[in-house]
Amino acid sequence: MTEKWASIEEAVAYAGEDRVVHFTDYLLAKAGTASRSQNFKSGFQSFDAKTGGIETGEVVVVTGYTKNGKTLFAESWIKRMMDRDPSAKAALFSFEIQPEKMLAKYVANDQAPLYLPLQLQTMDFEWLRKKCAEAKYKHNCRIVLIDHLHFLVDMATKQNMSLNIGAFMRNLKKEIAMDLNLAVILIAHQGQAKEGKDASLEGIRDSSFVAQESDATIVVSRQKNFSNVELKEYAAKLGEEAVSVLTPPMMSDLDDQFSSGLAIVKIEVHRRTGVYRWKKLFQKRGDFLEEV
């Protein structure tokens, strides 16, 4: 006998919204409702093949060392999805980078389906949940980009930081990704860089729960300015069958070893597809990254 039910007969007679049903009744109840997942692809051919696109109900973490392109990749990914699919409307919560700077690249396309709140609130999950719900029901947004995690958890808490982040990740998954049926892309910082150590899911700052509670973890890192010959040699090490010719760097950037804008995008782990530590070269072309 449980504390909830006064009798077996009461448990059997219960008909509330959270009642336990046969799986066929569950599928019938959910068929045709807003809870049905939606899949978005970017047109990044290799990347899409490994991820199967992003689905509503998922939380995908994008991480990497500071200034290594994690936000740029997330923006590029979302832009490609918006360009391909009219229903791929996105809500942007940019706490770290001034939104005006991020939006400048969209001015030429003022019809881009990108939405954001006029004001931001930090360390307030309930506010975030309400704004995501508003973005969905008012503007039909299905994708959310949050940049970044540590603006939404209390850094001065006296509680265990790792457990605090774990609770946030579970709430993000349940109350925003699943309950609102949204695809969530979350930027998360790495801990302090250590010489010779690559960014990884294990290196995400403050809590292993970030990777554990997400559906996929993607790591972005910058690469030196390879020549085309070096690029093909390097690509071979990554298992790339072929690469396109690099876009030449701007003359004013020739002294910058990263002037060709090369980055490696690594899927550390993807729960739905089972992909593990797969890498792909990208290059900044114009304002966004493209597959090489």
C-alpha cells in the first residue's frame, strides 16, 4: 500500500492525466499532438549524416576553449537550419556576447526567423522557461540557443556547484526541451586550458552532469592556418576522404596563424545516433562556418 492511495480500489479507479496506461493507449493519446518531435537538418552533409539532425526534445551541448568558435559554430548551425526549413524558427538568449553584435550579420536578411527577449535575466530558470514558452507560442520558435550555461546557475551558491548544475540540466531537459518540445543548443565553457590537452566533454567546467544530462556533446576547437597540401594531409589523419580547396585568407590576416578560420567540430558523443568522437573540418567563410 502506498502513501498516495487509501485503497487498491482507489488506485485502480484513478483516471488523472498522469495515470499509467498501456503503451498503445499512450501512443494514441499523443498522436497528432504538439508533443510530436520535429527534426531539423543543416545541410552540413557529413555533420547531418552523423547526427541525423537535431530533434525537438533534445539538449545539445556545444563546448570548447575560450575564443575557439563554439558560439560561431552554434550560430552557423542554426542559420543553416533556418535557411533550409521555414519552420526552423529560433530563440536566442545571448548572455555573453552583446546581442547587437551577433545580430549585425543578419541585417541584410531582415526576414530571418530569429527572436530574442528585449531584456535578459540571469540565474533565473523560471524566467527562462517562461520566455521559451513565449517564444514558442507567440512566434512558433522550435529551436533555442543559450549562450551560456554559467549565466543561468548561481555561481555564489553555498550548495554543491556540480549538483546545482545537474539540477539545472535536468530541468532544462524536462521543462524546456521535452515539455515545450523544443530543440535546445546550450553553450558551455571548458575549465582552464591545460597545455597539450584538447577540449573534451570531460573538461566541461564545474560539473560532469552537463555532458551526462545532455543528448549530445559537440566540441569546437581552432586549427592553425594550413596550406592546401597540409590540409589534405591533416584531413587524412582525421579520416576525411576528401576536402575542398581552402578559401584564401585576407591579405591583412596573413600574420595570423588562424587567418583561414579553420576549426574542428567534434561530436564527442551522440546518444540518439551512437556516434562517438567523430571529427570534421570547418572553415569560416564570411560570417559563418562551413564544412570543408
